[in-house]
Amino acid sequence: MASPLDIQDDTLTERQQAVLDAVLALMVEQGGELTMNAVARRASCSKESLYKWFGDREGLLTATVRWQASKVRAGNYDRTRLDALALRDSLIRFAVNWLGVISSPTSIALNRVAIAQSGGGARTPGEGASLGAIMLANGRFAIGARLKPVLDAGREAGLIVFDDTETAFRSFIGLVGRDVQIRLLLGDTLNLTPAEIESDAARATDQFLTLYGTGNPLPERSKINA
Amino acid sequence: MASPLDIQDDTLTERQQAVLDAVLALMVEQGGELTMNAVARRASCSKESLYKWFGDREGLLTATVRWQASKVRAGNYDRTRLDALALRDSLIRFAVNWLGVISSPTSIALNRVAIAQSGGGARTPGEGASLGAIMLANGRFAIGARLKPVLDAGREAGLIVFDDTETAFRSFIGLVGRDVQIRLLLGDTLNLTPAEIESDAARATDQFLTLYGTGNPLPERSKINA
DNA sequence: CGAGAACCGTAACGTACGGTACGGACCTCT
DNA sequence: AGAGGTCCGTACCGTACGTTACGGTTCTCG
């Protein structure tokens, strides 16, 4: 998984970035059914330019995924002054951010396209990686790489305990995300308000700390079983 | 959500069922790119019969989803003799079954098709419900309706405590499923062995009981933080 | 000012696919 | 045996879409 899926040269003209934004907007408001004609019309550019810049349709999609990924990357979560409260705060902020991302129309549309294309079975040998792999590298795995240092720091500080960071991380995102992503992808209108996201993030974090905490000052039990 | 999405008349000829099984096989081994020609060839039937039996392409897909759903429906989980061990056992059995379903190639392929089609934005007014809605009704919500009585019985027996059954249920499936489904849908080759499924189910169940249990005989803590 | 490049809008081409029509084989019932 | 129905295999039609080609316009640079 050390392939260069998560890096990009960012050699993109302003114009090209505008085109990719148009693709994103089109994906969001019109679903995965995305034609080159529609993109050209929406972006007010010629199809010739589209093919000149991105090669073919798959190249355009790939560039769009990478472009969105480059916009989502948020700052790391600091692990200075790690007491129980700071850890809880970091986890909650992470959960809020992640829930906001996966429930955003852009993320949903992009995942839809990647999933639809990811089923194309027999991939020709020379062909580049599927969109699904790019989504995983920039989404799920990038997220993990960002949060795991926080968990490790929490363990070193004696606030939480676990054997495998990966397992702990997966339990956390399970508690945070639950069935949100699959339901949204299947078209469930599950509009999460910012307040719900905030409370879900806090509930999941407290549940996680109940499971993996060492018993340092934690919120009382009644708030967990919402 | 009381729409007749989860019932079907099952007025299907043996021949038609064979056709739908061919569709499923084709979806699994060839991904979502499914053409009527390929189905006819694979099922050794004429396209004319396809259209006669299922109306159009969407009808064929819908019938396929319903057909698969009708095959997956498992028996209810008995809630007789409910002590802590029996509850734990029921939850583990449920988790094993569900993990097996969502990680099966058939389920993945079907979800892929439903998700791809579910993005088709502007649905014509007269048109039937999307495949995504059918998948949700027969998958996620049917599962919930099947497990919630178990949870409620556990609560009535004083073994677990929660305010909202739905919230407790969602926490449970979050702990069980974690990121498995989205990763598989995006093409991650995450081949779960039966042994892993079994241990994941036990871990998730014990975590759930740690969060929602009332303190009755539960497995010791060390086994939870695997 | 003039040559060249970049780009927009549109037209054209080839293919793939959803949907329909037709001929022939088999099976059933009388 | 013959009529009617069901179904398979194949050919066919219309359209949509990816991709390419071309004329016209604007911008850049000498």
C-alpha cells in the first residue's frame, strides 16, 4: 500500500481546477450519471480541452478524486499536554470532522462513483489503480494515519490501553460512523444536523473511552447510554 | 417506511429463478457492468423472454435484489431462557451471520449495483423506488427489526440497559461492522476467514455488553481489548 | 501588427447497449 | 396429427455517449 496513490503533483491550472470543481458540483446535483458533454457544458470548456488535459474519462474522474482529496486534508491533531480531557477533546474533534466529511454530499457522490467503477472486475493489466483504491488511500487510510498517533500518545500517557492500534482505531470509527455511510450511499435521507453530529461524536468518544480507558477521570456512565 | 418494499409475491417460475441466479453470478464475477445481452447469454434465454418476464432492465435488477433478499432471510433469534450467557450467544450468532452476509461477494455486488443506481438524482415521478431503498428495507431495516426484539428482551430481563433501542442497535452494528462494508465496496481485498468473523463477532458483542450491560456475569475485561 | 498557441463551440464518427421483431424448435392439449 | 403457446437464437433499430476533428475567437509574444 505504499503506491503513490495519495500523492499528486498538483500541477493543475486554475482553469483545470475550476473544471474539476464543476465535475464535483455535477456529481453532487446529478448523481453518478456524468457525461463528458455535461462536464464540458457545465465548465464552459470544450471537450477537446477535457481530453487534452485529462486523457480520457477515467483520467478526469481520477483527477477529480485526487483534487477533492487534496482539499479535504485537515491539520493534524496536536498531542501536546495530553491529559484525559485533552484526549477526549481530540477524539471528539476528529469524530466531528470525519462525520461531517462522510455525510457531505460531495463525499457521498464521490464514493458512489468510485464504488460503481470499482466493480469493473477484469482490469486490464496496464491500467492504473481503480478509483476505489484511491478513495481508500486518501480517505480511510489517510484518516487512520492521522488518528493513530493520537491513540498511541494516549496509550503512552497511560490514559487508554490496547494491544493493537489498528483494532482500537477500527472500533472507534465503528462507534462513530455506525451505519451512516452505507445508508447515505444507498439513498437514505439521513440529514445529520451539526448538533446531531456533535452529540454523536461525543457519545462515540465516551463509549470508546469506556471500552479502552484506564479509569482516569471520565464522564459519568449515564451520559453514555443515550 | 411501511411501503411494500420488503414483500414480494414470489410468483417466480423455476426458470425465472434460474435467470435471477444467473444475474447474481454475473454480478459477482463481472462487477456492476451488467448488460441484458450478457444476462441472456449467461442464462441461456432470449432477451425477449427477459423483457416479457421483468419488463425492463430496472425490473430485472429489482427482481434480482428481491430474490436475493428472499434467500437471505434467516430465522428469528429465540428469546426464551434469557440469561446473560444466552443473550451473549444470541448477539454473537447474529453478528456472525451478519458479517458473513455483508462480506459475501453476492452482497457486495448487489450493494454496488444499488449504490451506483441510487445516485441517479432526478427520479421520474411515476417511477418505482430505487434499488437502494429496496436494499435498505430488506437489509439494514429488516436486520434491525429482527435484532431489536432480542435487545428489548435483554432489557426487560435486566441484563442490559438503554433508553433508545435504535441507538443501542446502531452502536452494536457499528462495533460489529466497523469499516468492513465500505472497504469491501471500494475494492479492498479484506478476505475475512470464518475464524476472524467468529472472533470479531465475539469481540464486538463483549464490547457492546461492556457498554450496555448492567454488571451481571460478563467476560473479564482483558479479553475485550483484543 | 502579425504569427502562433490555447481554447471554445459544435459537428461528426464509431460503438455499445436497451429494447423490439422475426423465424424456428419444442411442448401441450385435443 | 395439427393448432396454439412458450421460448431460444439472432438480427435489427434508435439512441446515448466516448472520442476525434474542425472552424472561429482570443490571448501572447516578438
